Amino acid sequence: MAEADAAQIASALREIVKKAMKALDVAGAAVAVVRADEVLLCDGFGVRDLADGEAVDDETLFATGSATKAFTTMSVAMLAEEGKLDWDTPVRSYMPDFALHDQIASAEVTPRDLACHRVGLPRHELSWYKAGISRAELVRRLRYLEPSRPFRTTFQYQNMMFTTLGYLVERLSGKQWEEYAGERILAPLAMRRSNFSVHRSQADQNHARPYARKSGANVEVPFAADIDALGPAGAVNSCAKDMVGWLRLHLGDGEIDGVRLISQASLNLMHSPQMVIPQVVRDDRRHAPAYGLGWFTQVYMGKAVVYHGGNIDGFSAMVMLVPEERLGVAVLCNQEISALPAAVAFAAVDRALGLPERDWPAHLRDEMEKLLAAAHQGGDYSRERVPGTGPSLALEAYAGTYEHPGYGTLRIAHGESGLALSYHPWPEPLPLEHFHYDVFVLRAELETIPTSWRIPFQLGLDGRVASLEVQFEPATPPIVFRRLLETAVSGRELSRYVGSYAVAGIQKMRIELKGDAALAMALEGQPAYELVPQSQDRFGLKGLQGFSVQFELASDGTCRGGHVIQPNGMFPFLPA
């Protein structure tokens, strides 16, 4: 490319960025454009902090969100080239303890399946978002999350599968994914400013502040905290200067400045379609959407395009490649759910390749506004409300701690203003509005979008609140959180129930201490069941809903028997 042509394109690209930022009201952006190993643009625009007006430059740090996924699949590809894994060997061959809810998927799922979103699991985002759990625990909990589609039949974007890939890197390399990717990718590419933690970014003087559009203005929002476990799906923070190296590596077929980091075959594999994505929005320019390994793919104006966006609290990003033209674009901005990165990337591709131009900011803003408008329409359930009804119990009876093995715990508290729900995605308790009968409504914000759920409480056969349901994942049945006992029972207290009994004068039953603070019940001819405290002298059978044991104590504190309570009746038992 002639120097004059490059300068002319660079000047045009600057105007594209400035106009798009103005049209979409974005505070700051960083843009890198590379063609044939020549840097056409690497600069910052606007401000990184609206309060002090500090300008963005080519070293200002932004979160890249899900554009991180390509770093994770490259890490896996490097291990594959070392002979430490194969893309099509079941994950259980490397991690025998790995399990999903679907037994077939558990046994057969491969790294390739994880990397192209086809395991059958929908997003289940609230199971991990700000949960503050370890990566190992997040992967362990996957077995409790229900799928919504059969294994390998449907593309369903799934962040936790990339967490699993990162955890697989750790198990096979002996290094945490961040350390492995830092040594094998960031360091050789001289991505010295980039990191894997918003805490490190915030400690750096030159970082962008996160913003979201609310009521027509950019409002600062908190950084995405407590999601370190999900790092391989969205933790990379970078700048325009560092992204140049990342673009050059992909455009150079895995080689940069004479140093090969990865083979061209591995790079082509990651860039190639692996799973077809149904084209929901028709567009005369964009066709045949699919997902590769950590990259989306499509045909754009007759050319194969590889790209991945990113969206995380306060930031949006886009990395786009046109391999046959050796053209790459990276756009980072400090606005949540912003059309700017994609708009600038497509406009830059049009200008650099001499394609017919489109008003991309207006076009993508229109698409996004339609989607957001549809999201805002939900939450009005008034037509389904049954008037004149009240809760079955006093409000304080609904208070307590509830648990789901995949989603963790949530708490319902009772105060002067009624019931409030505490759960890890929201830092402050949220009020529950009574809807009808034992159904309440929770209203909250997710990524600046108002969202609401109707929450029914379920009563047990004993008339007490046993569980609640929330449709946290729209594609599966409601998530059932079962109520936990608030206080522990000491081993000394439990010992008074220990003994041999006869149920209905026929079946032998033995109650024993399990460790120092748990009971187990063994019925003749059946496996032992752990007993979980429910209320005074009453215990449920762990894993069996509707089954419990009610003990009766004599005045001297000894157990004189009780009842085994089952869905089909109550059966008395006496000391044997």
C-alpha cells in the first residue's frame, strides 16, 4: 500500500470513529487497524474519565469482555500442538471428575464442543455472575444446571464452557490459565499493558472508567467484580497499542516478526465454522453466520470475516479480521451494550477495502434499540393478577435461606417494609412485591435492562414454606431453591434421637450419628439417608422431597418414637 494511500485511509478512519462516537454518545474509545502488517491506525479518542476529562490514548486500558475467548482457544490449541490434548477427545479423558447434567454430554463432550457452544446448555448467567466462587467450584456446579437442547444439536452461547476450557488448561499445564496465556501469548506479543483483572486495571493510572446509558446519559457503573472464576470467558483488559500485536499474529498466520507462536493449521481451525448459527436478522451484506473456536464467522460482501465482540459491565469491544485481505480491526470503548465497536469495525472494513459504505452507527443503533425495546416490554404481569388475594402465611414465615446446588444460596429477609431478596448479582437487598396468593415479584437490573420475575413460594405437606422458584434461565424450567435450616443442631442434641426402632411394628429402622453434627437413617433393605433438620425434632430425608421424620421426646429428653412421614401417609415408629 502506498504511503499516501495509508495516510488517506488513516485520516478517513479517524473521521469514522469521531462521527460514530458522537452519534452514539460514547465517552472514550481505542482503535487499532492493521493491514498487511502495516498499522493504519492505533490511537485513542474521547475521554477515559468524564469527571476529569482525561483523554484516551493508545495505552489506555479497556475491558474486552468476550473477545477474551479467542485467547482461551489459542491456549488450548497450543496445548494440542504440544500433544497434551486433542480437540475431539472427551474432556473426561483429561478431567475424570467433569460432569454435566446430561449423562451423554458428560461422557462425550470434547474441547471442540466446549469451544463452539453446542453442549446443550443455555446461558444460566445468574449462576455465576458476581458469585465470588472459585473456578473449580464453578466447573463442579455445571452438573446441576439443566440443558435446554439435546447435545450437539443447537448453537447456544455459553460462557461457562470457556471457563471449563481455561480450567482444562490449568489441569493439563499445571499453570492457571491467566499465567499460561500471559507467558505463551501476551509476553511474546509484547502486550505489556494487558492484564486479566479489573483490579489490576484500576490500579493503573491510565485506565478507562466504565459507563452505561441510562435516561439518555452516560452514567458510571461499577467494574465487573467477583467474576475472576469466569476469566477465560471474558477477563482480558487491553489497549489499542497491545491489540496491534494480537491482530498481526492472526493476520500473519500465527507468526509475528519472524517468531511462530502457533501453526497456520491451528489458526485456520479456530477461524473455520464449526457450528451453524440460524440467521435471525436478514441483512443484504452479512450471510452464513457460524461459530468457529472462540470466533464468530460470517460471509460479508463475499468475503470471509472472523470476529468476536465483547460486552461486560461498563465496556464493549469488537475484534474483526478479514484474513484473505490481511485486514484486522480492534475497537474498545467504555460504554456498556454499545453499538460503537461493531459500527466502527464494519465501517473501517468498508473504507479499507473500498466497499460501498453504510451508515453503520445508525444501522446498528436501530437494531439494538429494537432488541432493547423488546426487553423493556416485559415485567407487566397485571393482567394475570388475581385480585383480593393474600399470602397463605404471615410474611415472616417466608423469610429464610434457600439453596440450589448450581445457583448457590439466596436469602429472603422480613422487615418493616415487607420481604426483601438478597442474591449475589445485586449488592443490596431487593424488595419483593406481593402479586397474589404465595407469588411475589422481584424487579432488578441486568446490564442496565430492567428485568422482573414472578417468584412462587411452595408449601410443604407440613404447611411450612419448603422452597421457592425463579425463572432465572428462560430456556429451562424454573430454578428451584430449597429452604435450609437457619441454625445448626449440635451432636449432643442429635444423640438423643440415636437408637433402634420398629416402623409400624414391622420394619426395622436405625438412627445413627454421622460425624459430629449429622444424623443418618437406615431402613431395613434400603440405603442410608442423611437427615436434614427442618424444625423442632423434625428432619427431612436429603434428596427426597416430601419425606421426613418427626421425633417425639419424653419429658426426660429421651426419644419415645415418632412418625416417618411420606407422601402416601404417616407411619409410627417405637423404640425396638
